[in-house]
Amino acid sequence: GAVVSQHPSWVICKSGTSVKIECRSLDFQATTMFWYRQFPKQSLMLMATSNEGSKATYEQGVEKDKFLINHASLTLSTLTVTSAHPEDSSFYICSASDSGTVGEKLFFGSGTQLSVL
Amino acid sequence: GENVEQHPSTLSVQEGDSAVIKCTYSDSASNYFPWYKQELGKGPQLIIDIRSNVGEKKDQRIAVTLNKTAKHFSLHITETQPEDSAVYFCAANNYGQNFVFGPGTRLSVLP
């Protein structure tokens, strides 16, 4: 299957700092990328949908000024958690859709565990 | 909008036995149904998927069946092994729409 690379895999930061997470599709072009947040033992919670060259679409309740998303190219999307606080600590996962000839398939990155002290 | 339910939430089986996880969806327009396996601390991995024009698909020890009339689809794992222990998520999608995920099933394969 298609490969989605996500970095870093874990990050620890001080409260008030910003953290950037990168998501790359390695062997396909992803016109759409998605960002999820996952709490322990829970399902995937969609935060935003990122389309290359346009503004991201945020789900209800997700602060767009706190979670900045940039999808500058067909293979790269970034999520920046601005002025992080302990309540932002979570597992963040990106995914990208591979619009092959038979329709979309969704592939996930390996996730980023964010811990805000 | 689409709603996906998944049962059971936890499942324990003896090594070598079969495991079955079932999902139901609400939107009859959904036409693509993937299954993902998520190991601790990792992102979900696509393990098998099925489209609405197919009733069953098999890949070695795993298979997925789809009943469009009843709007449910199931994951079947045969000859389970300890490395099958993980959380499994089903999802439903209509091309161009967002994927909707089930709440997940924690599978434990006991040696």
C-alpha cells in the first residue's frame, strides 16, 4: 500500500511553545490530507481536512488558530500546535487519500505523541 | 450523515481460534468499507477493504463480508495468532466524503 510518513513520532515541549508535525505522502500525490486526534482507548477524532493549495476545513469545536494546518504541496501537510498547553497532549495522526483509478483509499501516518509539560 | 457502529468493543480469543468483528452503517450511499489495525503507539494500518459491488473479499487469514441490504460488514480472522492482538477499526465512505470510523474493537489473542 501507499506510504505516509509522519514526523516526529513523539515530542515533549514546554507549555506556551509551538510544535510542528509533518505528514508526507512518499509514493503518491495526496490532494487531500486529514488530521486526527486520538485519546487513549478511543477512536479517531477528525480535526480538519487539508486540501493542497487551499485553506483547511476544520471540524466543529476545533480551534483553527490553535491548530494551524498548511498543505503547501501534493506530498506535504503540516500541523502546528500553537501555544501548546497540557490539555493539548494527545496522539495526533495524519492520513492521506490516494485517489487511484478505483477510487480513494486512506492511508495513515505512524502518529505523533505530543506531551506538553 | 453517516454513522458507523462496531461490535464487540473487546474480544478475547484463544490462539488458533477465529475472531469476527461486525460493523453496521446508516448511509446506503456509502460504497467503500476498509478495515484498519492499530497497534499500540502506532497509526492505523489498512489491512483489507471491500467495495459495494463485491460481497466478500479474502486475503490469507483475513476476510471481509458485506451485506448491503442489511447495511453491515464484518471482519473475519482465522487461525488467530498473538500478533493479531490490536485495536481494529472499521470505516465507511462514499467517494468524495469523509471517512466515518467505528469506535474500535480491542482484540486479544491469548496464547
